[in-house]
Amino acid sequence: MTTTRRASYSFSAPILRRFNAVVPAGERSKVLESLVEQVAIARERAYEKIAEEFETHPDFAQARETVKEFSVLSTDVIHEYKK
């Protein structure tokens, strides 16, 4: 079951008038939800592409090693803190 939430966003008056003129009142939320989903998917894909490049491109090998070292160090610190 999907929960529905209300949100408040600002649009320029001319854009909102045009939208309201061409999209019937009963369809507006669904149209906006679809557009928001499309934007979210596109941005998520872009972030995934960046992450994949970081994980696989040879130019980032040193950075990946640094991240591994930091991860080990931070894990050690957390374990020491919990004692």
C-alpha cells in the first residue's frame, strides 16, 4: 500500500495557469507525480553512473584505496568507542 502525502511547491504564475488550463483538475496530481518520478529516475541514474565510474575507472584507483583505508580506520575507531 502506498501512502499519499501532500506537498507544497511554488511555480511561476504563467506556468501554473498554462498547466491548469490544459490538465483537468482530477488529473493534475497524477501528472505531476509522473513528472517528478521521471526526474528522480533520471537523477538516480546519473548518480549511479558516477558511482560506477568511481568504482571501475583506473584513474580513481588511488581514491578507492584511500576510501578502503578510511573505512577500516573508522570501523576500528567505532569499535574502540563502543568498548
